[in-house]
Amino acid sequence: MRLRSCVAGLALVLLEGFLGGAALAAEECQAKSTSMDDIIVALNGAPGCERAMKQFEACAYGASGDVQFGEVVEKKCEADFIGQLQPPQMLSYQRELRVCDQKYRSKSGTMYISATAFCRAEVAQRYSQRALKSGKAGR
């Protein structure tokens, strides 16, 4: 029993590191169930990038299923800025996404696939935040 609690504690620490503290987030998943389809509906229904990211953090599987959730968040965040990026900015955005894709490439395990999805969503979230701060979002 003691070993099980140590392993669970270690898993929580690792997950917290990958999700930037999201494993301890107080927000609850607003999906009707833990099914992928219900979580995607909840993410699509989130009113904007920030809320979608919070729901992604709350509903994440911590495994490869998070790729689909992350894609929803990326698209929701991109709606705030993608049409406003000049070619050099678009190249920078794409480069940052590629960095995420490469970051855990040599690692095995589905938690690294999840970490990649979170990295990509966080990049899109940062670009969204900048666009909203500059007042150019969604134009």
C-alpha cells in the first residue's frame, strides 16, 4: 500500500510538471461525462481561448486522447489571432508549434503525447493573449 501511494504521488508530481500545475487546478471538467465526445463538446462550447484552456486542463486524460482536446483549444485560440498574423509572425507561430512537436519526440509513453498537446495549446494561448491585449483579436 505504501508503494502504491508513493507511485501515485510521483505520478501527480510528473503530471503537474507537464501541465504547469494544472494537475492541481481547482476547476472541474464541465463535460457531461469523461467520454471524448462529451469533452470535445465542452471545449467547443467554452467562451473563448482562456476558458477552453482551463477546461482542457480540467478534463485532460494525461494520455494520447489529449491530442484531440488540444486541437480544439488550438483552433479556439487561433480564432483570436490567426487572420492578423503577418507572414513573419506566422512563421514564428509555426516554428513554436514545431518545437512542441519535437520536445518529447524521443520519449515513449502516452503522457508525452499529452504533454505535446498541452505545449501546442499553450503556444496558441500565448498568441491569443497577445492579440487580445493589443486589441486586434478576431478582426
